[in-house]
Amino acid sequence: MLTVISICVLTVALNIFFGYFRVRARKYSLQWFLYIHLPIPVIIIARVYSGLDFRYIPLFVLAAVLGQIFGGKLEL
């Protein structure tokens, strides 16, 4: 269970970072697309390396979406 929580925290943190930059990029540009999709391989590698089953993927997708939303709302 600690592994699932750790990967969820990693997922949210990565996507907050990328979500912050995503909202500042022109919508549907290459940068915008990359800011959404670059964190995905890191999350996949973390899940596979930790030996978690595929049934946790929806939880990680939810964490990624929340991270993108929170990151987009940051005003630094």
C-alpha cells in the first residue's frame, strides 16, 4: 500500500510541475502536448519497477489529471 501511495505522490508532483508550464504554452502546440505526455513514461517505469498490477492504472491516471489541474492553477 505504501508503494501505491508513493507512486501517486510522485505522479501528482510530476504533473503539478508539468501542468504549471502546460497552461502557459499555446493550446494544442507541441510544447502543450509534451507537457501533458512527458510524465507518463516515468509513471509507467515506476509502476512496472515496483511490481504493481495494471489494476492501479486508473488511480495513477486520476492522480495525473489532478496534478495537471493543480499545476495549472498555480500562480507563482
